[in-house]
Amino acid sequence: MAKLLVVSLNYRTAEMTLRSVRAALAAMEGLDAELVIVDNDSGDGSFEAMQAALSEPWAQGAPIRLIQSGHNGGYGAGNNTGIRAAMSDGTVPDYVYLLNSDAFPAPDALRMLLEYLQTHPEAGFAGSYIHGEDGTPHHTAFRFPSPASELEQSARFGPLSRLLARHRVWLDMPASAQRVDWLAGASLMMRQGVLDEIGLFDETFFLYFEETDLCLRAARAGYETHYIPQSRVAHIGSVSTGMKRWDRVPGFWLDSRWYYYCKSHGRGTAMLATLAHAAGGALWRLRRVVQRKPKADPDHFLRDLLWHDFKAFFRPLPGRRDAEGASRPAAEVQVR
């Protein structure tokens, strides 16, 4: 039976993480699977709270480990810590499954992904149908971003969106399993062999664009990413990041976007993407004035984007930081 490692990354959401873990344990039944919780240096008592919870009866005998990352290097770094932990006996799993701390898989969700990957060797990654707790579907299947997609997204203009439909990042909700460019990491299963070949998350990304980069690297190595709607996972969304409440886009998002384009397509394409976004954004702001459209972007977004990327254009890119240079876990508690 294939070995599966489930990674749950916590950052200051201990209670919700434990709720997600209990749903994951139910979905792991019948599988040769273990779960590792990584506390990403929350510093708010999360590690101690989860450590205490894992001594309760519900966790006794469960295949769970709790790891402290030792530093908050971001989403990719935290998940890399969990992936490097491997199985409790020191062996490497056949598959790795990433589950957000605010995501709750259906009882058969993990099995659906595992069976799909086992029967579709062309797929390196597979992800679930994600929906809100009220059943509302979440868009988690995407095309790779490009200058054309930046123009379409920022302009918010129907005729232009129809003209650039094949470049739009968000895909219409697939009704059946199909290949996509990239998937959000809320519920994502990956072949360990693919990770061995292409590497883990690039830890230069603190938050956002790291899944896009990973799926692009897999695609360039010949491995596909597939969306599996039969695997269903409820997701609250943005609990740790607070994205839905942003008044202003944080610098780490701007850093990640610029780094993604430069790393993947070159500095010229990165600037072209920014100029395309600026052109679409200018059109949208004109329409807001003329047609009294509501606000759609965080405060000063276009100005912040242009100023950030203008300065970044003249700076060298940071060197890639991946699993090879990351620190090892500082503490571990194993509950079997």
C-alpha cells in the first residue's frame, strides 16, 4: 500500500487547525497515512495548546506528530518542514498531501486524490474541489498568469475579457477531472518522486505565488496538474493571512508577484505584466468615475504596484531559498 504523508501548517489558528486535523484523520482511515502538524513559529501559545490537545483521548493512538518549525519562513518554508519530516519511521512517503489549517476534507477526499494519482501516471499533482462551509464553490483551479491575464484581470471590462478569455487566470469550475495549469494549496496531493526531481517550495516566496511556481516547475519537467471535483473539501479561507480584510496590499504579495514573473519569464516580461496591469487598471478607474463603479482594489493598489516594481526592476533578485538551506525542526512531539 502506498505511503501518504499529510502536512497541516498552523500559524496562530490552533483551535481551527485541530478541527481540520480531526477531519483529516477521519479521511485517512484505511490508508497507510500519517499526519504531521507544523507550527510555523506562531509565538502565541499555539504549539503548547496543540501539544496539550494531542494528549487527549481522541488523539491517543492516532498517527500524528507535532513539529515546531523554529522560524516563520512563510507558507512554502513551513510546508517544506513538514515534507522533510517524512514518515515517523524515517522512510520517505510515496505521496504528500497538503491541507490548509482552515480546510476540512470529506471522508473520501484523500482516497479520491490518491486513487486518481495511482491510475493517472501523467499527473504529478492533484487537487480537490474546494467549497465554503455554506457550499459555495471556491475558484482554486487556474491558468498560469501572463501579461495578457494582468490586462484582463485589472480592466474588468466585458468585451476585453471575452477577447482574452483564453488568458484569464480563473478557470470556469470544471465539472469533471481535468488538467489545469495550477491549483491552490488548500488541498493538494503530490507525488514524492516529482518533488525529488523538481525540488520543494521555493522559500524565497514568503506567501502567495509559491504554488504557481511549484506547478510551473512540474509542468516544465513534464508533469501535469489535475483538478479532481470528486474530492471535496470545505474551506473557510484567508484565516491566517487576513487577505479578505486587506485595506492595502502588503509588501510580501508584491514581492512574490514580481519574483514569480522574473524567475519564470524574465525581468522584461515582469515589467510588461506590470505595465499591462497598469493599463487595465487605468481603464477601470476611468470607468469608475464615468459609470460610478464601486471600489474593487485595496487602497492605493495601482500606485503601490507601479512604485514597487519600478524599484524592483533595478535591484537584483534574491537568491532562491529552498529546502536545502532551511533549518530543521526545533521540537517534535509524536503521538501514536
